[in-house]
Amino acid sequence: MPERLKFYLDEHVDRAVADGLYRRGVDVLRAQDAGMHPAPDSAHLDLARGEGRVIFTQDADFLRLHAAGKPHTGIVYVPQHTAVGTIVAALMLIYEVLSPEEMINHIEFV
């Protein structure tokens, strides 16, 4: 079986997103559960990278870190005020079709 994506949810993501992914068998780590609340965005990227996790965020600051060349294991960005169901469905699609290798230093926009 191919290696699957693991997600890291930044500190501003609704807990319902994590719950929806957990129920579908996805490996998810919330910033709060990792003791990373509050923490600078670069520290979130470093933790996710160290654990081989793709960051899911609604914070455009992560896009700026990517543009500045900060290495990462993937970022999924969705605008604020997107419905939880839409977010979970999009993350599940990404989970099903992309590998961890394909996400390295890559951004998916939802």
C-alpha cells in the first residue's frame, strides 16, 4: 500500500475539520494537541516538516513563507469562511490522489 498523507492543522482551523478527518481514518495532528498554540508560523512549518505532515491552513502567511523559499512537506490553503464539509471533502480528495512526495514544497489551493 502506498504511503498516505498525514495532515497538520494550524491553530486557527475548526476542530470539526479534524473530527471529520479522524472519522475517515486520516492521520491528523492539531497544533493545539502538539503544544504549538501559540507559535510562529515558521515553527508550525518546521514541526510539520519534521513529522512529514502536510499543513492545512486558512492563514495566508504560510503562502508568504512558501514564496520566501521556506521548505515544507506541503501546504493546503483554503480561504476563511469556507464550510467545514467543503474543507473535509477537499482534504479527502487530496488525501486520495496525492502522495507525500508529490506534496513536498507544493501548495494545493481549495
